[in-house]
Amino acid sequence: MQNLKVTFLGTGTSQGVPVIACDCPVCMSQDARDKRLRCSLLIETDTTTVVIDSGPDFRQQMLACGIKKLDALVYTHSHKDHLAGLDDVRAFNHFQQTATEIYATEFTQEVIKQEFSYIFQNSQYPGIPKVNLNTIDAQSTIQIGDINLVAIEVMHYKMPVLGFRFNNFTYITDANFISESEKEKVRDSKYLVLNALRRETHISHFTLDEAISLSQELDVDQTFLTHISHQMGRHEDVSKELPSGIKLAYDMLSIAI
């Protein structure tokens, strides 16, 4: 069996934690687990490195983990907090002397082409990112080196978003609804990552109670909650309330699978 490790590069919501200009107890916390960059996940085997989502903190996250090689970026959806760091693949282009493979839906690709239009112009400035776009959808199975990812469609209010399962690990962020058919792709996972924005109802994210309920319904061994806002509360306090088998994720948490 392959050696596979996942690392939470970021576990915060779109503003990150602490939030600019906020002096709430969470944003003022000295606990490193309350410092949350924007959501991203690193998947590594002995030969392959994949990152899910490259938000505004992508460069900082790559440096923190000492990543020297990137085989692919896989995108859940097109929101800025999951996309904004794409330009920084330039460094990998330079050192690997190859374009970066990008896996995204057609809609997400259109947003990439709009927000990073300079990448796709016929007359290209030296040093801009080099990417190869690969189209995926909710029915896709993606093979990147020795990492195999199965796409899972979830809904982020009215927006389709992709989650991914690899081996016995399922990663879902930015969701507040999962259909019964897509839940079947998650069942039998040993590990589940699920977004839990805050305690109060939100139009497009699971609340803490909703995430706990879904985790218990799917009967996974261990659930890690991510995409957490400063409104959730301090890591130490919330952790004491959680049922067995459910934990808050935090930045740089690594799990060997």
C-alpha cells in the first residue's frame, strides 16, 4: 500500500482568522490553532504531490511545507478564496521546467480565464504562469501519478462544488447540501473533512450542528471540520463540545493514511 499523507494548508473561511480589524476573542487568541489561512489541502505520496485549491495564501502555504514539486492543482470551485493564488505556480514552472496541470470544471476554467487573462493571451509576457487545463465534472475519476481522486458534487447554496475522495479519505468544503446519491460516494470513508462555518445558520455553508449531524449519518470513523470562521469560537473551547470522532482541523495538521 502506498504511503499517503494529507496536510491541512488552511482551515479558515474566506476572510481567514484573525479577520482584519477584528478584536474578538478568537481573532485575539494566542493559540496557533486559531490562526487559520484560507482553505487548501496538500496530498503527498512518495512520488506525487497534489494541492486542492490555491487561495490567497498559496505561496505562504507552499513555503511553510517546503514543497519543491507540484504535480497538479485540483479546484473545488471558482470562488476567490480558493483560486486567488494561482499566479504563484510560476515558481514551480521555473524549477520543474513544465506547465502545471490544472483540474477544474468548465465553469471554474472560465473564471480562471477571466481573472488570469494574461496567462492565455497569444502574446505572452516572459515569466507568466504556464498551465494545462483539464476538464472534470461530478462524474470524474482523476489519476494524477499514483493518486486517484473521485469527484463528489455538493451544493454551495445554488452553486455546484466538487469534493474529492482518495483512498479512504473524503474532502468536502463549501457545502450546505449533499444529495443521497453523492453521499454514497462518501460512505465507508475512514476520514471525512467537512466544512462547518459557524454555529448560526448560513445560506451556503453547513453550521456546526449540521456538519456533526451529517458526519454521524455517514458513520465515518473520524471527521475533521474545516472552513471555520472566527464566529465559531476558540479552538480549545469548541473542541470540548464535540462528540467522539469529530474534531476541528487546524492549519498544518497532517494525517498519514
